[in-house]
Amino acid sequence: MLETFDPDRLASAGPNDIADALEQGRIAYFPQCPVRLPAEADLALLRDRLAGEITRKNVSYHPEADSVQGLDPKSALYPLTHRMLTTLRDDIATWARERLPGFMAGADVGTCSFRPMEEAGRDIDAHKASERIHVDAGAYGATNGDRILRFLINANHERDRVWASKGDFRAVFARHAERAGFTGPGGHVGRLDKNALDHLRSTLTRGLSALVPLAKVLDSSPYDRAMKRFHDYLKDSPEFQAELAGHVEIRFPPYSAWMVFADGVSHGCLSGQHCFIWTAIVPLRNMRFPEIAPINVLRAAA
């Protein structure tokens, strides 16, 4: 599941090598982060103080509003957090466009967040708990079948970030589609394409976003709702969480980085504190293996 791109392999990699690994349900792992990290003094300040000030699960920079959510704007940490997240967001986007030019064509670069809390044992809503293995759904508003790409950096200077997976979307869906109510007697995938009401909702959301930029995240689509249904089933299912089929655990050392299609690979963070997460929505039309994309797996099941 892990495809390693050390500095030597990264230097010789072609324009499709990383993209193909991602599409085929693998995690592109960079033992040495290929993007410049924030200054250590700045990282130390966020590691020491940010956990005590956040008001949400994490702090996230939203470009449409040019604001950091999850932190009081009056906080003394706000200017540093804003600068760090915007700089890192831009640097990762520049690197991704240079290394994966066709893949990133027309991609919507979204949020850049920092997770300052220890993931193990967090007392939060089960559907938001990173420990429970899942596939991502409906990131940054409606994806409409486009792909959710994440770039992550373990910013902890002492401890690994530990992930678990039970396989790519195709494998997990094949094992659990019937129990999740998508196939079998009484099961249904439902429609995946927008109808007139869905288009109207998207139009109204775009109009509202002109006045309230963060309203963008309120948009949805039949496909995104189907994925959210599967996401919730996975997190709510003790049988899935406990099963051994496809289960692997992966350790990401301090200052390493990795990329993954978070809608295409099941994942959960078993433990770890201090992580940057960058998100982009990559157009489905850019895929070289479109049959692997979750929307087409769902269409095949329907």
C-alpha cells in the first residue's frame, strides 16, 4: 500500500509516477518532506500553545474567506498560524503542480489545516473521530465525483504518526456494500448525478458564497451524500473496525510527508499529535484510471 519516494527516486520520477500510485490506491510516502517546512521556532510555538486555544477539531485556513477557522482572531497565535498555513498551502500547491502537472490541471486547492491534538482517545463525535477507519466524503463542499487529495506532514519532532488502513475503496466497498445497504436485498446505491433541484441548490450556494464565503462548504450532490452514507457506516460499524481483512498499520516518522486520495484509501489515525493536512479537489477528468474512482465503483454497483 505504501509507495516510497525517497530523494533519489523522487528526482528520477516521471510526471505520472506519483499520480498513478495515488490513483491505484497507494499512499505516496516521502521519508524526507519535499516541501520546505516552517521554521522550527514557529513550529515549537504552535506545538506548545495551540492545543489550549483551538475551538474546533483543528485549525484550518480557508482561502475563500482568507481566514483561519478554529482559532479566535484575537489570539496572539492567530497571525503566526495564518502565515504558517497560507505559506505552506502555497508551497505544497506549487510543488504539486510542478511534479504532477497534468494531474493537477484545474484542481481546486482548498484548505490547509493543523491538528495540534493527540488523536488517540479523543472524546469527540464518532463521525469526526480520526481514530476510526473510514474513507473521506464531501470534503470542502460538493466534490461531484472529483477526487479528494491530501498532503500530510508529521510536524511532531519526537513521535511517529500511526495510521491504519483496511484497503482501498474498491476492496472495502466489495466487502461491505451489502451490509452498508448499497447492494443485496433491499439495498440501493441511488442516483449519483444531479437533478434540477441539486443544480438549484448549487446555484443558490454559489450565490450565498459571494456574500458569505464559507457557505461554499454547504454544497452537496447525490454522489457526495452516498459517500457520506458509506463513511458513516464504516465509522459506526464495530464489525468493520475490528476486522482483520486488509488491515495494515503504517508509521510516519517526524517530519516525513505523504499523499493519498482520502476518498480512495480507507484510513484512520491511531495515534499522533501535530500534523499539517493540505487538501485539493482533483478533477475526475484528469484520472488515467477513471474506473478506480469511487464514483465509478458506485456506478458499477448501481
